[in-house]
Amino acid sequence: MSKQAHTPGPWEVHWGEYYPEVRKRFRPDHHSIVCGTVHGYMYSENREAEQRANARLIAAAPDLLEALNNLIAAMDRDGDLKYETLREDARHIVELATGGDK
């Protein structure tokens, strides 16, 4: 498993004053912090829809990273070579997401 250097999930999407915000809520009845705002392509016809879609994808990042790490661990335990390409792709994505920190 890689060291966690990002704000832990789950992350949520909220509409901020002008842009969608990806937020980390600490508990349902408490405050949240903004992990990032999502600015869409200025000349897009569907800018708001694009912003919301990008924000949802970003908000899913901690869960996607955890799922990839679980998949890699399961494939390593199985040891079956038919998974080698998928395993290497997953490792590459984890490296991109974590900056290579293991």
C-alpha cells in the first residue's frame, strides 16, 4: 500500500458560489473542507454539466485508488499471469495518483 498523502475520502461534490467544489465532510453534522474547485473549459457549450462531471470524477478518486490497490493485492495473491497486463496498468495508475510514493 502507498502512503496516503491526500485528504482521505470520502469526498463529496457541492456547488460553491461559482464552481463545483470537491469537499471532505468530517461528519454529517459538522463542517467540511474544500479539497478543490472545478473550473470547466471556458468556451464549452455545456460548461456547467462538464464541471459537475469532472467534479464527480475527482471526488471518486480516493475510492478508485483504494479499489486499484485492493485489485493489485488480490492479483498478487493469486499470482496468475493472465492478470499481468491489468496488474501493471493498475500499478501505473496508482503511481500516477500517488506520485510514486509507496
